[in-house]
Amino acid sequence: MMKVVHTDAAPKAIGPYSQGIIVNNLFYSSGQIPLLPSGELLEGDVKEQTHQVFKNLQAVLEEAGASLETVVKATVFIKDMNQFGEINEVYGEYFSTHKPARSCVEVARLPKDVLVEIEVIALVK
């Protein structure tokens, strides 16, 4: 059984995809970038952008009946590996005691030329 997840507390999908999908007891998020729920791009440094990405993730996780504490895997896409330390610092604020599995890759380009995108897989409560 699949269920589409949508919340107005996170930006709408900007293409033919969903904010996330629940399959059985797992939630799969689409990659979240630093858009505000209104759809406007948050202009800011990599730390500010990473905080906005986490706000978006928290919103879709909550709508799915999950949370950061139930994330089992995160994938982080970054524009510049030289900014890994700053992104990792913010990431550690959200995953301080619970540390899910993670991959982090530098990519040539991200949607809307943002600096960071994160997607997660989480258990639904």
C-alpha cells in the first residue's frame, strides 16, 4: 500500500513528484532544498540553507507520522565539498543523539542552484 504525503508546511513539489511516499511502514522523502513553504528560495549561506532544508524535512516527516528520530537513512547532496564542515555542523544539531545512516555526495548542480539538498527514509510510527 502506498500513500502520498503532502503538507502546506513545506514547499510544494516543483515537478512531477510528491513531497514523499509512505510504503507500508517506511516514509521516503523527496529531496528537500531551501525553499520556503511559499515556494520562494531562501537566499543565504550554506548554514542558513541547511537549516531551511531541515525545517522542510521536519514538516513532511510530521505529516507522514514520522520524525527526525525515526530516520534510518539520510542522503545529503552538496554543491561544494569544501562546505561539508558547515553542513555537518548544522546536520549534527538535528541528529545529535540519534544518528541515522548517511551518504554525502558532491554534485555538479542542484535545483535552483542551491547549495544543499537532503532526502531521508524514516520509519512511520
